[in-house]
Amino acid sequence: MIVIKFGGHAMGDNASQWMNELVERFKGGERFVVVHGGGPQIDKELKLRNIQKKMINGFRYTDQETMQVVEMVLTGTVLRSVVRSLIRVGLPAVGITGSDSGLLQVDYKDKETLGLVGVVKKVNPKLLHDLLDMGYLPVIAPVANDLEGTALNVNADLAAGAIAGALRATQMLFLTDVPGIYANWPEQSSLIESITVQELKRIDFTEGMIPKVEAAINAIESGALSSRVIDGNSIESFVSALNGEGGTWVHA
């Protein structure tokens, strides 16, 4: 079982290539779950609406107006696009959200500072197990509801990590716009090839690296066997990752 986090920055010309790479593996019995992001797509829609983008420590500040855009883009445009693309190459994809059947139980990460941003408290994987057992490939949009039914924006990296843990995935694979985790971003020589969870916790990260690191750690501490952060724009990196190589490998 491999959980793949498909970042918005990785939704470029190589998307169909990595999807095609899954086909034979899927037919051979390997099971996959895809969690997608959509940062660039959200940014584009916010710009069209003249809504200011605001990032705080790698997380998107989400007020009510921004949340409407986030939900529309992630659960509508992007989710449908990813599902259509997977079906086009012959994979039986089914699109769902973190709200469906209570898949993700969330609470506010920091309501005062970040607004409508959720953090996963619990994953209810029954829906995913049912879909997988019926031969489907689940695709998940990272939007979920709080206990009062308010939609919250959940960081896709963290959602994917929590899901990978709940499914006891053999590998949590993060497709991003960088080759891996950098100890001192953007210094290229600081790319980490292999690191334990405890070693990773001792490094201070900034901005966009923070959610990636938190998610990689959370996946393993929740039950996944390993995490790997790779360049989602490189089909070679993706193939290597499926074979357990390349990028930044995070392990217990």
C-alpha cells in the first residue's frame, strides 16, 4: 500500500506519465491512495477575485472568503481533474473529500492566527478500506468539517500523512516541487537523502518545508512504515520512489 500526495505544483506535463506508471503496478495488485493539493490553482482563483494570499509558516491563512475559494477549487476543479486523468489512463479512480463519511476528524490548528485551517485529529479509514477492497483507487481532496459542520482547509501534506498512518502504508510518497527535504532551504547542498524521525525533529525548518516535515514525521508516528519526499515534476524520480529509492527517505 502506497499513499501518494500529489501536490499542485506537480500537476504539470508529467502528470499523465506518473499516472501511466501506476497502471501496470495497479493491475499487478499494488494498492494506492492519492491525496491531492492545489496551491497554485487556489492562488490563481484568489488573484482573479482580488483576494490577497497570506501564508504563515507554510500554512495558508484562511478566512471565510478564502475558504469558499479553497473548497470550490479543491473539491471541484482539481478533484474532478485528477479523477478524470486517472480514469483516462485506465485506473478506477473515485473522488472523495475528507468530509465524506467522516473520513477526517479535524479541529482548528490555530483559529486566531490561521483562521479556518484544520488539523487532523483522527482518521476513520473504513470508507477507504471499502473502496480499496472493491478494487477502486481513492482520490481525496483535503477539505473536512469541524464538529459544527464548518468546512476547514486541511494542509494536503498533513492529511496525506495521517491517512498513510491510519492505513499502515508501506510508503507515504510526497510529490512536491522540490527534490526532497532541505536542512537549510534553499541551499541545494543541504538536501537530505536519508534521515530518522528523531534526527528530523532536531532540525529547525522554515516556511514551506514545515508542513512537509511535519507530514513525513506524522505518517510514520501514525503507523506508516516510511515517508519519501521527491520531485513530482520528474518521472524518473517517481519511478525510483515507487522502487524505494531517491528523494528524502524518512524512517523510524
